[in-house]
Amino acid sequence: MSLTHSNPTPADSSGTPPLERSAELPGRFVPIGLKFALVSMLVVGIATAVAFFQATHRERARLIDAKRIAASMVADLLAQSLEAPLDFGDEDALRTELAHLKQNKEVAYAAVWRKGQTEPWLDLRAPGPSFPLPLDHETPGTTAFDDRVETVRAIVGRSNKPLGSALIQFSLARENADLAIGRRDISLYCLLLALGTTALLIGVTRRQIVRPLETLLGAARSIERGERGASVDVKANDEIGRLASAFNAMNAAIFDREQRLATVNKSLRELFDHMRQGIVVFGPDGKVEGTHSRAAGEIFGHQALEGRDARELLYGGVGHWDAERRAFEEWLPLGFEAATEYWSEVVSLAPSELTLNQGSPEQRDLALEFRPIAQQGKVSKIMLLATDETERRRLEREMERQGARHKSQIALMRRLVAGGGQQFVAFLERARRRFDRADEILPESAERLDLATIGEVFQIAHTLRAEALTFELSEMAQVLNQLEENLSELREEARLTGSAVLARVRGDVRSSLGFARALVEESEELFAEASPAGRAALETMAVQKGDVAELVELSRGRNDAIEAVAMRLASRPFGECVASLIEQASSWAEKENKRVRLEVDGREAPVPPALADVLGGVLAHLVRNAIAHGIEPVPERLSLGKPAVGSIELSCRPDPARGAVLVVDDDGRGIDHNPFLARAAEGAQSLRNLRNVALSTAPAATELAGRGVGLSAVEEDLARVGYAVSVATRDGGGTRFEIRPRSAGRA
Amino acid sequence: MKDGGEIVVVDDSYLILDRVRERLTAEGYNVRTTTGQSAALKLVEFADLAIIDFHMPGIDGAEMLRSLKTSHPHGPCLYYLYTSDRQVATRYQQLGFDGAFLRKGEDAALVPQVSAVFRTIRMRKLAEKLRSERRR
């Protein structure tokens, strides 16, 4: 079997590298092949040693047995041949018999004892090694030693008379030499066998186990390094093969999962980076963890936010005494301590906005949002979403500033109007003439100005500034002050050289004049807006009341243009008649728990003097009635789908028949639902019927209206000055009173 | 009432007091202002937050704080310095204050600071509640 580590593709550079390398193992590295070889050598060595021992032992036993048998036979023959010579004491015959033994090369020593003697009678010693004599040379027997075989025979005469004994010692030198050669051969074969077996085992182990394991190890390491696609080539179906195929499956699964993770990661990252919100995540120690969105880097001005303290990030620029910082520092542990069910409360205590680098040009206004990241019901991390709202806040502040300016100007204008307004109108006119004059002497093309021109423009600016100050037009005064300073510089220059180059400051001069003029126009608009008579205030001039009254008296009955002009002079703008109503209406509504807006149309329309005298009271009645009975309370209005604030429209337009037509129109519940008016409206649309409803039908007489006397008084007042009132209702609610001159016949 | 918070402001300048009152009232707080020590003594009794100027003629903020704390030793009121003096602000703890509002005179900075203090008060109540729940 073999496993091939197929060429791994290089690691995906965008993929995250493995965070940990495989751990170093304790102790020295011992290859599994070496262990296997040592063990197998030991086993084979022991086995061969045992076999070798067994083989040599048997071989020796066989050789010695053969020797013993041969020795016994030789000894028996010798004992028989010595019987007679010993019996007869024939020493020569004995010697001859012993000498025969010399022919046997293996006989090392032979001896004959006479019965009872300790020293041998005769002996024979062959050349070569000599062996010790046995202590007992009378007891017959054969004994084998390492180097010799010793045999003793008793020599018995006729009638079993013991005569003596004979000993022969055979040398084992030849056998021992043969044995040594056999032993050497056997041990050589055993060694070869052991080596061969070991080599074979090592080879098989290496090929079948070690190398495939190394291949797997290499592949595992390449995965560890983050290389993708490392797989091993499986060729055998055994345990290692199965391990390799399981490894490949695991690798593929890892690769697949990583790819999916990378894809998800990438799209998340893109989403993250395209959000306008800066997102950072921090742990209980306040330290930012992991990556953050691109916007967060921009907002907090650091590209690397990881490990930075959220407290420093948000409140780094202020001291520890800062109330906002201290609040956040107390909040942070609370955010991690509180269980998730308290989070809505906790999050309401977190800062919702923050101004970074307050007061500096890099000021940033942030809207903050905190979200818990919970694990097992415990907040483990907190996500901060910061939205840069600098631009929006700047606009808001600008709007606020403009609004405040407008408000203060309106207040100023009201004061001016209250003080008569005529002087202000005169100021506006004079200012405009002065601007015209300045434009005239400062032509677009002029590059140099002479001293006289500079002096005149300076004079204009100076006077305008003083006047502006008397009318508290501070912004205009400021602009003109700057202009004066510029002009005095030019004047210095012109004094020295006769004329001054406008190039440096002309733009300033012209634009300052233009700006001041725009402010005058704006003041005029505001004045007209604040004036009860609207733009008509700009057209009026002060006259003596007595003179007008006299003129009206004198022209009465002439029915000509003079009478018409006299009447027009004496008439008052509609806006003036309703001025006090506008202020009072909201307080009346407040008492009734309602909300009302008065809209006035035709403020400039002239109201004949007689009508003007009663109109204030009449309109007050009608408006109070509309508030008390017509306009619904806010909840009711909302449930009907109407705007919360009720509207009452007061309008006036000149009537061709020498008078005015006035309308009071509310968007309340209308006659049908107005119990007070409903009954009256049953018969006719005339107010006469209304008046006849003597008493109010309102559930409880309120403070404002409904006392039953209001409308009849209205009709009587109007009739006295030649006017009539009618009432109408519209589909969808609302009541409309119309006041117009009585028809000629009834006047 | 947004927070229903009762605030006392002590400063020697009517102009400052007017602006602070206008601004904070618009945010829904109950604001009382005074230039005098004796009035301040009465007012802080029911206040959640007292904002005290440091540099006042005849008396400094620390002295004012000492007398307020002596007469209301266990009051729930938090005391914050109102100053544009960074040196004084860093000494707030030593002077016995709970914190400081720097950038005096900038209305826009005041509102988030005050709101942070009221959040702190509510945080402490919540933390207390959590602690007592854990004990049970």
C-alpha cells in the first residue's frame, strides 16, 4: 500500500491562518520503525538462541552416547584379554595386550591394577593431553566427562576370583572439535535467520505503516498550516487505508466548511463595511475585541481599534471628572452584570449620543446604540453601533439658530409696531434710498475711488449703522460697522495718494452693502409679518384721528368719490380688529382642554369704521362659541382622523357694496353635532332661529359660551351697523358664519 | 416631565442662571436657581442634583458644598461642579463633589451632562435592585 501526498494548493491569502500550531510532545522522538525493529530483533534473537541451544545439546548427547558404547566394548575386550595374563602374572603378555590399545588413536591412557593395590601395575600413556586418574578404580562403570570418557572394568579369574581392574580413558578431542564446527554453523544460520526476519519485518512495517503514516502526518501538517486541498492518495484497503480515506473525508469537510465560512465572512464584512454605522464589540474589561467596521475606524480616527478601551474611545478627550464619562464608567459593569431580561432598562441608561472632540474643528456628533451579545443568558460582549450625525446636527443647530434669530426679530418688530411703526417705515424708505445712492456712486467698473466718493459711502454706512442701532437691528449694525472700518482704511490710502485701489476691499464694500440691504428687506418682511395690518402697514402714514372723523362727517351723504376716500381713510385694516383675538384664542382653548389655531386671511382689507367698532366683540363671541361647541377635544379629533389642532379661519374681503364680507369658519363638529346650533338650524339657516333658543343646550354651561345670550347679542350688534350674520354647515363637519352688509332694502 | 428631575443651580450670575434654567426646563427638568447660600440650603433638600459654581464672590463652591452637606448629611442629592476651570474640575473629588460639568456657558454641552447624571442615578437604583435580587 502506498499513500501519496497530492500537491497541496497554496493557502488562500484571505483565509485566516491557524491560530495554534500542534503542540510539541514531551521526550525524544523515537520512530515507530526503530521500536518495531528492536522488538523484533529481541524476539528473533531469543528464539534462535533457544533453537541453537537445543540443537547443540542434542548433537553432543548423540556423540557422547556413541563414544560410551564404543568405550564399553573396547573395555570389555581388554578385560577378557587381560584375565589370563593377570592370573598368571605374565607381565609381558599384559604389556603386549595393553600395547594393542595403541592402535586406537582415541585412547589417551590405559592402566591395570592388581587387586588391593593403589598404584597401577602397568599403564600406557598416549601422547597428548593427560587426564587425572579416578579415585575409585575398582568399581566398574563408564563415565562421560567434558573432555573424556572413562571406563573401568573388573578383571575376574576362573571361579569368579577377582584379580584386579583395568581403566581406559578415551579423549573427546575429535568429537569436541566436530561439535565446535557444527555449533559455529548453527549459530551462523540462526544469526542470518534473525537478521533476515528483522529486515523483512522492518521493511514491511516501513512500507505498510510508517510511510503511510508519515504521508498522513504531512497532509495534517499542511492543513494545520492553512493549506487547502491537501489530500492523500489511498491505495490499500486496510486499517491505514481506512484512516486515510477518513482523513480525506474530514479534510474535504473542513475545506467545505471553511469555504462557506469564508463566503459568509466576506459578505458579512462587506455588509459591515458598507454600513454607515461604526461597529465595535467590547468585552467586560471594556477592551475592543476582534475586527471592527470601516466606519468605526473613520469615526474613532484609529485604523486599529482592537484592544483599545471603549471608555477611552468614547471619552478619551475628557477628564475623569466629566459627568458623561463617569456615567458610562458606571454603566459598563452594569451592562455585563444585569441579566438579559433587564437589558431594555440597562440600554435606556446608556448614552444615546456623544460629541467627540467637542469645540474643535474635528467635532463629531454620534448617535450611540448598545446591543448585548448573550451566551447562556449572560451578556458576554456588548456591541456598540455609532452613527455619525455631525452633518445632521450641524444643520439642526443652524436651523435652531436661524429660528432663534427669527423669533427675536419678530419680537423686535412687534415692539416697533406697538411703538407706532411709522418711524420704522420711514427708516426703511430712507435706508433704501441710501443704498441706491451708494450703488450709484460705486459703479461695478470703478477700480479706483476718490476721496470724496469714499467719504460719501462712509457717511451713508455710518448713518445707517446708527439708525439700525436705534431699531436694535444689531446684525445690520455689525455688518455696517465692518464696512465702516474697511472704508476708513481706504480713506487713509486716498488721503495720501488722492485715490484708493478698491481691488483689495471693493468686494467687501459691495458685498457688505448688499448684505445690509438684504437685511433691510428682511426687516421689512418681518415688520409686515408682525404688523396686524400686514403689508398695509408699510403704506400707512400717521394722521390725526379727529381730522379723519371730521372729514367723514363732512362728506357724509355726498355719495361721491370724496365720501368714498373719506370712508377708506377712516376704515381700519381687518388684521387690527383681530389682533387681540389671535392672542386670546389659544388661552381660551387651553381652558377647554382643546387646541386651536386661528388663521387670518385678508389682514389688509379695510373694515368700515362703524363695523370695526363692534367687530372685536362680535368675532370674540363667534370664536369663543366655535372653541366651546365646535372644535372637538384632541382625542376625539384624532379618532375622527382630523388634525389634533383645530382650525378657525377668519377672513375678510372688500365687498362691492361698500363694505366687507367676513367669514368665521371652523373645522369642528358642525351644526348637526353641535347641540346648541342643531335645534336652531332645524327650520331655517337664519340666525334668528338660533337666537330664539333662549338657553344653552350645552350639557353644562361652560365658562366660554353656551349661556344663550351670545348669539342674539351678536346679531343685534351687527344689525345696528347694517350687517347681518348667517350660519351654514358643511359636509364632514365645520360651521361657517358669514357677516355681510344687509341688502339695500333692509338697511 | 422627561426625567422628573429636580435640579438646583447655584451661581452668582443671573445671566447664567437664566440660560441654564431656560435650557434645562425645556428638557423637562424642574429647575430652581439661586445666588444665595441660604436659599440653596432649603432647595437642595428635595433636589436630585445640585450644580454649583466654583468661583463666586465671597464664597467658593467647596465652602458652599461643605455647608450644604453639613445641613443635609444623608440627602440623596448629587453635587456637581459647574466651571470652565479645568484645574478646579480635576480637583472635584478632593473638594467633595460627585463630578464636574466643564464647558460652562455652552448650553449645548450642558444637557447631555445633566442627562448623564440622571442616568447615573437610575443606574445606581437598578444596581441596587439587582443586588437585592441576588441576595434573595
